[in-house]
Amino acid sequence: ADYDKRQYDSPLLTVDAVLFTYHEACLKVLLVQRSNHPELGKWGLPGGFVDLIRDITLEDTVLRKLQEKTGIEPPYLEQLQTIGNAQRDKRGWSVTIAYTALMAFQACYAHVATVADAQWLALDTVAEMDLAFDHQAIISLARERLRQKALYSIVPAYALEETFTLPELQALHEALIGKGLQKKSFRRRIEQAELLIDTGEKRSEGGRPAALYKMKKSAGNYTFVRNLED
Amino acid sequence: ADYDKRQYDSPLLTVDAVLFTYHEACLKVLLVQRSNHPELGKWGLPGGFVDLIRDITLEDTVLRKLQEKTGIEPPYLEQLQTIGNAQRDKRGWSVTIAYTALMAFQACYAHVATVADAQWLALDTVAEMDLAFDHQAIISLARERLRQKALYSIVPAYALEETFTLPELQALHEALIGKGLQKKSFRRRIEQAELLIDTGEKRSEGGRPAALYKMKKSAGNYTFVRNLED
């Protein structure tokens, strides 16, 4: 009885997700327009409070919040960082557990279109916006972490359709890393790591048809010893 | 006014630190015996609640808690992971933001000796104990993260005295990695990276005297491209 938690005045606690996709040769992030104080009307990250009854883990909270906005669960979700301090929320001491998530644009397009307050925005556009709280800084953190992933893994492929071409995957990696990669070398590294399944189908991208691949189940866990621009 | 945080029933929120040191050729972690319910009398990680008045950031909370037990601030502190779920604490939904910290044994020995409920324990001993909450799992997470650091950086050196010999540093890396390293190769890699300052002093370790080094200011931020056992 002497350990009733009400005796401790506790920080506000939320989760937030930086959900990326890659669409029309452009990195995009899902933002939500706030309908509550504080920061009413500003755009920010999808997220919110733990539901102590419905959620069993923090990941349940994030997945529930993302499902509300996208209709599906992201195939990739990873804890990014927890930020907590007295200044980030004018209501007082506030802690947010931030996650990075990836999802194919087409997989959730129809649902996102029905959610009035949610929108995919190009990262370049987002960088110019006055976002709620410290969400701009959280997006920068997630962007940098994703750049590291693009150097050492094919995790970014979770932002593509289920089947994709190697030129598509390379373009995404180049967008994330911020510089061009050698086509031959990229193809060889990916092939040697045996991360993809050739579906046998092809898709034309301007020129000649390119083979369509999908990721093997555990492909996201693979880490290249040398980075992909090496 | 419609956004008073009291309206949301909120999880219990704590920080916990896995504080490592290296002493007498042994990795040790600082544990604290709980003097409160729940898990009264069990040993667990130093940590506790945010003080909404005194703490400005989560790191302030961790540093304050570690200072209470050790008398000093650790030279190395890094966020490890946040664990939150409905089961880890019998009081209900609970979130802990876990940190890894490193500190020299001698730097805090005198203070720790005055704190009745705090003790350095060998990792092997800790593995056999029935610790409070999920602290055993959190220590395993921190241990694995530190193993990775030992492969790619000299961050573990923060668990040594301010001045140390290369054989000492190598022994610590070997303890963390769990296998022997080539002496010549280890020495060459460390020297090439220019991370240490030769103090000009020497210390005898059984045989001939070995040069005493200390870390350069930013040495903890350096990442080896190839890992140290390569």
C-alpha cells in the first residue's frame, strides 16, 4: 500500500513513430495533423498514449496507432530512441519512446486516403515545416539511423512494394545514403548475400524489363561486414 | 484545460542503469538491494523515478541515481533500450528507460563502500541470482551491446582507471568479446587509430614494465571499420 504509484508525480508518456515509405522516387514520412492541444493544428508524428487495458507492450501501442492511420501493421518496426525532458511539451515533463517504421506506399494508400488528418509528405517538404514538439529532431534522428541501415543492410527494402527490381532498391539506397552506388558492385553484393528471391516475373522500367524480387524472411536481419558504398 | 494529463491513466515510469566496471580481471556490475515493495530485499539495477523538479532530462535522472550510489558521474553513459509492458512490474503497466554506464572501480570504491545497499558483483555471480523485475534480461542486453562496442571501439576503456596499459585494455576486450586477440594486431590497430596518449609513465605487470596510456577526449566516439578480432 505504501507503493501506490499515485504518490509519484509522473512525466507524461507517449510513443511516436517515424513511418517512412518510398514512392515516386521520393522518401516520404507519414504525418498527422493534431486535433488536440497543445500544438493544435500543427503536423506531427503519429503516436499517442499507452492504453493500459488494450496494450500489453509498448510495441502494441505503436502498432495500434499506426494501424489507425494506415490500416495495416508495418513489416518493419524498430525502437529508435527515448527522449524525455522538462521542455519538449508545454504541459510539463514529457517522455516519448520513438520508433522507426517502414511500409510500402501501395499497401496502405487506400486507407490513408480515408484518414482526413494523415498524409504522406516528402522529407524535403517536411524539413521546411514547423512541426509539433521536437518531432522535426526525431525525424532527423530516424533519417540518420535509416542512412546507416542503408549502408549495412537491405532493411530499406521494407519501404518498397513486396516485389521490386534491383534498380528500384539501388535508387532507394542511393536516396538514403545521399550518393550514387556502382550498379555492378551493388548487384553483386546483394546477390552474394542471398537475401532476395527471384519471383520469375519482370517489370519494364523505361528500357528493358528488370527481374522482380522479394525479400527472404530473415533478410532484414542481415548485416554486411563492409558497407555497401565500400 | 481539456488536456490535463491527469485524465490519462499512465504507466509507471523509471530509469535503470547497468553500470559496469573492470576490477581484478573481472567484469562487475553495480547492484542495489531493494528497500521498497515490490521485490523488497531483492537485488536489482540502480535507478528510480524522475524528479520533476530537480531533473531537466532523463540523463539527469540516471546521473543523479548513479551519483547517489557511487559519489561520481560515470565518464560513459548511453541509452540502451526502453522496455515497457503490462507484466514486468506487479504494480501494473511499467516502462523503464535502461542505460549502460561505465566507470573505473577505484574512482568510486570509497563511496560505494559507504552505501550499505550497493555492491559490485561479478557478472558470473549476477547470472546466478534472482534479480528484481526483468533486470537480469536488461543486464544481458547491456552485456551484448558492450560486446559489440568492444569489437568496434575502445569504449570499454571507460571501465578502466584513467591510466592503463595496453595489456590491461586487451584483457578487458578479450573478456567482453569472449575470446583471445592477437597482441601485435590489437596493439597496431589501437596505435593506428591514434586514440590514446602515452603518459610517459610505466607500470610493472608481473614481467617488464608496460607503458601507461590514457584516452584522448573523443576516443570513445571512434568506430573501427573492421572489427578488432578481424
